Amino acid sequence: MSGRVLAGLGLLDAVDTDALSARSLSFASVHLGTRDVPIGTLLDLVHGDAALLPPRTGHLGNWEDIALGRSGPMDFNAAICGGGYGYPLIYGFTRTETEARGETAAEGDTVYLPGSLVDRGDRRVLPLYTWDGRAFVRRDRSRPLFCPFVATEIDGGLVPLVELHWRRMGTVAGYRFALEASAVMAHAEAFTAMLGHLLQEAAARPNPRPALSNLVSHAVRPDGLVGRCELLPEGRGFRLDGHLYGSADALAEAALEPFRALTDPQELPSRIGALPPVLPVVSHLLTSVLTGLFGTHHPDGPPGDGIEPYITHLHWGARATAGCPPRRGGYFSSRTTVRGMRAIASALTTAFPEAAPLCVVLLPAPVFMLCPADTDPRDAELLAALFRTVRAADPDDAYPTALGWLGEHGGKFSGYLRGRFRDGSGVPHDGILREPSTPVQPEGFREMTFRQASAMVAAFEEVANA
């Protein structure tokens, strides 16, 4: 789908597409949660273009109950991926979950629970093993561990955690899972060249720290401990948390290792002993730019023979990324995020002719939290009534209108639907076996604009967390 077509449908309003075409602008972004674009317009666009399928970036972990429509807030993944409006592009640089103790909150990925198996609402905590310099040894759950470097025990043998989850995800019918890491490894040569250039450019600045942290945000050790890092230029190389890499190219090559651990998990036991003591983990800013440049919105390859003057990358963002304007703007809307992505894209388009200017169109996945389970038809009737009320109001008043309506009628929704909007909720693991279901689009859902729908999600959140 060309940028011109998208612009004609109103998806690129307020974007200087002429400047993108002329390469005088390297990066632009649009958050549809703030735009008056009907949801149905976007859904018809995706279904009408066989080459376009926006990625829905989910995490490594438990997807079985998600696909069966009984995963609480995560059901929006089923509405998008099961409905054919996107596909699950798996981000794997997550951490196993710890356990809450007293006043200490759980850490790691408490949404997709990669350190556990969740099946039919039951959670089985997995034994976790990481490298101690000589062998894989069992670890307690006091600290979150970097998933690509973790193994677990199945049937008396050790299996990389990534491999276990990938096997299970492969049994989910109707879903075409892909690894974000695979897009990087498919362009490994371009990745290392681009990261090497970006590192050198950042090192040449009077204050290199901010630019370097936009490229490498964390450092991980072979024992699975990962955290924020200090990366500084030193001579011709870079010192990462005390370990010296002799050049930008050496650091960029090392940055491939965590990606390789995701795409080739079977090789982890034979490779991990030869890894450096500290490895760079590239930032989410950088991977967000690269997944756009590498065309993950065209999972079957770019369409046609023509080369677009700029890339329009459609991407489904979840609760943390997209938020629910006006209550929460989300990670993508922050000035720091936009400024960092613009700086990366600008440097790449200047140095690499093949790196086209990038326009990211963020599609807010949380609007599908307004699609109830087909096992609760009363929820669909109530939501249709809410949609009619909000559509009758001024678009700028969608949030207070929805708040007022929920104050009067919100208690009539099922507990399952109301629970979707509680802060911190993830795949339910309370031992309750729920019926499989399919998310349904209530009457009026497709006619709502993304801005109106996001405002309604914000109102549900406000009520659920009051």
C-alpha cells in the first residue's frame, strides 16, 4: 500500500509527505488514537491489500489462551490476529517473572509470563537455568532473567526457554507467528553496518551518552542478568559496563548475539560459553526504526517492482506503546521516543541511500478491548448503546461522555469485560477454566473513530482503576 493511497484515506493527515518524498524529512509519526479516522476504514484497508499485514508486537510467552479468547485484556490480540488484521511479531528481549513478596512487586514480564506455562487458566511455574561459566545451573526466582539466555527442564532434559515457547506457539491454529529477531537476522549485514555507523556518529558528539543510550539501552551477561548499562567511547572502541570492545564494528557484531539466541535457540548451549562477559542489548527505539525499514508490515515481501520514496509502516501498538488518549498517551507519543527515533532515522537516511525515510502509523490495539467475548452477548448490547451515545456527542467530548455513561451503566457489564481494563492485568492464571470465545465487533464499532474508541478505553480504565 503506497503512502499516496494512505494519505488519500486520511491516515497521514498533518504529515509532510512531500518532504518525506524529497528526503528532506527522515521520520514522521502518526498515532491514530488521536485521529478522526473510522476504525472500519483501516480494517477495510488491511483486508483489501493482500500484501499489507501490520505487525502486532507481542511478547514471547503464553499465547494458547489468547488465541482461544479467554485471556482477559490480552483478547485484543485475538481480535487483531485471529481477525486477519495483523500478525503476531514476537519481541523476545523480555525477562522471566519473579514472585511478589510482601510489599515487593513482581518484576519481569508479568503479562505473558514467559517463566511459566499457562494452560486453561492454570499456571505451572517452570524451573529456570542459566550459565554460571561452566554449566547451566538452577536459579531461584528472586531476580528476572533474560529470556534468550534461559533454559528450563522438560522431561528430565534442559531446553532453551525460547525453544519451548516457540514449539507451543507453533501449535496455535490460524496464527502466523514471526520473531522480530528474524527480521534483524535476515538483514544482519545491514544491521551491523547501520549500528556501527550510528555508534561512531554518537561517539563523535561532545556528549555521547544520550545518543549511545538511544542505541544500546541494556547490557546482559551470559548468566541472564540484564539491566541498564553504561556505554562510553574509549579510544577507537567502546567500554560496556567495564568490558572493552575494540571497535564499533565489534560492538555491533556482539549485538547480534541476543538476536541469534532467539532465532537459533538450539545453538544456545554450544555458543554461550564462548560469549563475551557482557553483551549489548539494542534499544527498543532502534529496533522500532529497523523493523519499519526492514518492511515487517509486508511479511511476504515488498509488493510490486516500484520503489516508494518513503516507507509507511503500519504497526499495532498495545497498552504500553499506544496508551489510551486522552488518559494515557503511551510510550510512542512521548517526546523522548519521537526525538530518539527521528535522530536514528535521520542518521541512517543520510548515510545509507537504501534507507528510505520512514513514516510510522501507530494503530492502537487497545480499541479492540471494546470487542467483547461472544459468550457474553449482553456486553455487546451495552457497548453498542455506549457507542451510540459517544457518536452523538461532540468528538472532543468523547471521554467525559463515556465516563458519564459508565458511571450510570458500567456495573451492568460482565466482570470479565470490566477486568480487562485493570492496570497491570495480563494472561489470567487464577485456575478458572473459561469457555473459549471469539471477540465480536458490536454494532457501531467500525463507525467509531480511533480517537473516540481510545477515549472510551480511557474511560473504562478510569472507572476500573478508581
